[in-house]
Amino acid sequence: MINFTEEQLERYNRQIIIKDVGVEGQVKIMNGKVLIIGIGGLGSAAALYLTAAGVGTIGIVDSDTVELSNLQRQVIHFTKDLNTSKVASAAEKMQALNPDVAVKTYNVFIKADNIRQIIQGYNFVIDGTDNFAAKFLINDACVMEGIPYSHGGVLRFNGQTMTVVPAKSTCLRCVFEEPPPAGAVPTGAQAGILGATAGMLGTIQTAEALKFLTGRGALLGNAMLFFDVFKMEFVKHKLEKNKACALCGEQPTIHELFDEQ
């Protein structure tokens, strides 16, 4: 049991007084370990809100450096951070925001040969990456390790997200068997992203992580949430586990991680 200091009680007061969180829920949050892969538009919002909530340990993974074009949506990075590593930039802001939180940095590009070692020990993973190969790798690794995670993707005014709870809910390969062919879907650099769209999705993913840690609320399992900021419409589609899924189906054919081409 955590003995709260007066400062902590004041810091987390608005969270603790929520009936479905309370002291018990705050203790679970402060004992929680969440990993964010990709500290871009989605990861920036997630990192700030998880830090503010008091998640005990937050891991951040990214191999990129801060570029000027990032600053329109990646709100954890400032102009002074240009050309510095994203994980160093993010860790500085997180620790300044909340010294209670332990921040672990991984200045690496996730690959099939390192992702399992990185995600082990975390309670929940947030996918903040911007390419299909990484998204499928995260899905496969989390399912193999039995670690719940939040999938997310944004483009222009649109976002989509689902939460995967291994052995209980639909995984990414149940819905999309494999990544689309190269060039079939435009990238954010090609089609653009409204910065607020990324922020909205990152905060949704944060809410999923906090609900999982506290054990309260309904997760986005067996469902995909789509939203269109331009029209301000939200639609949730129900999903079912695919018995023929190559990863989590009745007769899986994927038994080892691999890097998608």
C-alpha cells in the first residue's frame, strides 16, 4: 500500500475523488507500468497524460530526433529540442511535470529481435507508431507475451483505435491479415494530419491504459472505434475473434516474430 504524501493527495485529488477510481485506483495507477512505442503525435499526448495521472513507470521508445515538421502535432517536443533525440526530449518534460514518475527511455528502432525484451515487464503498451510494419510487429509481440495494448492510427482528420487483450479479444491480424501493399495507403507526410486529431487519439489510448490499470470501465476490446474530426462523428464497430487468424486463431501459423517488408 502506498502512503500518500500531502503533495500527492493534492496532486491527484481530482482523480482520487472519482468514485470509480478512489485511493485504491490511484494506488494501482502508481504501481502501474506502461510502455509507449513512438513519441510522435499519439505518444506525445499519451506520455503527458499518463505522467500527469501518476503512472509509476512509463517506458518510451523512439529512435528519431525532433524535426521542425513534428512540432505541429507532437506537443511534448519544443522548438529548443530540434535535432535532439525524441526520448530525451520527452523524458525531460515528463520528469518536469511529475517527479513521482520513473521514465525509462529506449532510443532504439523496434525490430523482431528486440521488441519482446523491451515490452516484458510492462502491464500495458500504447502503439504510437506511424507505419504498418511496426503496428503488426507490436501486435504480434504483445499477443505472444500476453500483454494488452492499444492500437491507434491517424491520417488527415481521421483516427482509428482498438484495444487488444490477448486470449480474450480480437487482435490486429484478426481484422487485417497483413499490412497493405507499399504505397496503397498514403502516409501522414503525404496526406497530412490535423494535429488535434493525433492528440484526441493519444488521449483515448491513455484512457484505455488507465482503465486497464484500475480494472474499471469498458475497454475497446472486440471493437474498432473510428472518428472523423472534420464531421465530428464517432462510430464503433463490433468485431469478433477470427478463428482462422494466423496469430491467435485455432490453428495459428505465426509462431515467431518477423519484420514486415
